[in-house]
Amino acid sequence: MSVNSNFHSGNIELIEASDFNNIRLRIPKDTNSEFFQWFHFALQGCQDQQSRLVFENADEAAYVDGWDNYQAVASYDRKNWFRVPTTYTNGQLVVSFTPTHNNVYIAYFTPYSEERHLDLIASTAIDPRVQQHNLGTTAQGRDISLLKIGSLEANALKIWITARQHPGETMAEWFIEGLLERLLDNAQPIGRQLLASCCFYVVPNMNPDGSALGNLRVNSKGINLNREWLDPSIESSPEVLHVRKLMLDSGVDMYFDVHGDEALPVNFVDGCQGVPKFTDQMAQLEQRFKNAYLKASPDFQIEKGYAPSQFGEANLTVATKWVGNEFGCLAFTIEMPFKDNENLPDEQVGWSAERSKILGADLLTPIYEALQKKFDM
């Protein structure tokens, strides 16, 4: 029996693996940070053995509420992921199941690998409607990739979408994959209409370093990128610095920043209420957008979410708040669960990569509705 995490986004510390019923583990801290919650590793040699994996420091994780009613994910082929029985008791997270194959991967949520990220960029960039740009590099030298999609006319509406500022929130890049597939599908009328009058600026992964290192929340410098938008620096947050610079150059008519939430078992959005330049028009657009998303997807809801003061009143270090305030535009943080959508639960997969993709594809409908209201498309 062995445990291995020496691969992209791998993260675990093995304490002891001498007994199938007591495989003792710890979740390492993020790079240069106190945050931790993401884990991803391979367990080998346990085929047909009832196995009990104990994460001994779960009570010290960044979001302890995230363990309540949480189920870890597992896969034998790294393509099909399913939930495995998981409990949180006496400060320990315990996964108990019997692997049916010799090698099984276990993770906090379905990973989004570097190879899949590169495939997403390359397969999208060959479309003649797409321009690929590398905005700069991270502290460890990885590309910060942007996809510019749609109309190149000067008066085209600028729609910005960023994902994975927090690298362990992998559902965010699955969301982007689903959105891009629908946006570039010629059979989809909303996508065709949007691309005729809009230019999408899409950053599928804002935090490539943190993703590679298996971090939950920070980059390789230990910086939470979603608290850097008021004053980013090339030394600590080049990812935000480069993206923000292009935003200021291009302008922004609509913005979405895609995330995952550890504790809340629903999909929801958080807007710009509380920023200094929030207007009645912005409030009306927010409501129109949410109503349209409700119609587009039964997986979306508005009953649960963050209170207006969740990020601090008018906290302009947060991406959505800074963008909405700077450009006076519709701007939302989109949150998905690590657990399951309690309104439409699925016992086998919970909230999943595939469901994240579908929610991403469905985003195009409320974008279309909101733009019709604001710009009379």
C-alpha cells in the first residue's frame, strides 16, 4: 500500500499506511500561507480492501464548516469521478470505502489538470473567432493565458470572465469549459448573437502556480489574489496586475469572476451592493440577470448566499467589487458548491465537473438578457 501526490495539483502528507483501516494523513498548508483544505493523491495497493483514510488535521482547515455533509471524490481513470462515504467527527475527516481497482485517485473536488488546461486553450484558439494572448507570466514563469473571442469592432461590448483566482476551486475552470463550448457552437443562437456584437475576454485560470502546487487559495507567493485588485504588484500578484491592466485598456461592460464555496451547498452570485458607485441601474441589471439565470438553470438559486457585508462593506480589493465600481458595470462573483446542490442533489456525484460545465453554458442566457436591457441589443 502506498500514497502518492507527486503530480500536478497533488497535495497530501502521509503519516502512516501500515493498516488498511487506519491510513493516517494530513493536508499540507498552501505555499507560504496558513490556508489549507485542498487534497489530491493516489492510493495504491488497496484493491478489494475495506480502507479507512483519516485526515487528522481537518479541524484546522481554512473552512471547517466545509466538512459538514461533505463527501470526497474518487476516480479510477481520472475521467469519471464519484463521491465516496465521508464523515467529519471529532475534528477528523474520515473517508471509508473499498476500492475495486489497485489504483484510485482521491481529491477534494474533481481536479482540472494542467494538460486539460493546455488542451482547452489550444482547442479554443484554433477557432478563427478566437485570439489567444499571454498577458505575462506568474512568479514561477507560467503563462497567464487570455482568450479574446468575438467581435473586434471598437464598439463591441466587452464581457470579461475570470476563473480560479483560488486554485483549489477547480469547478470554476470546468464552468469556463462548458461556457466556451456553448459560446463557440455554431448551432447555438444565443452564442452566435452575442459574438456578433460582443467581445469576450476569458481567463480560464488566474492562478496557474497555485493550481500546480496543489494550493486551495493562494499563489506561489502565498497571496490571495482576490484581495489584490485595488493595488496589485509585479512582485506578489502579477496575475492580477496583468489582467487588470488590460481591463483598463479595453474597458469592461460586464464581468463575472467564477469561484467555489466550501460551506454553502448551493449555486449563487454575489454582486456589487455596497460599492461607492453602485447605482439604481446597476441594481436593476443585477435583478434582471438573476431572474434570467433562474429561468435558464434549475441549479441556480437566490435564496441563499453571502450577506452584503460578506467581503466587508465596499471592499475594493475584491475583483468583483473593484471592477463593478471602476467601470460602473454589472459585475458578479459566481459561486458553486464543493458539496452538492441541496436543491437538486445527486448521491453518486454530488456537485460535479459536468454539472459545473452545464451551469457555465447556461450563463450565456442571463448575459444575453442583461445586455438586451442595458444596451437594447
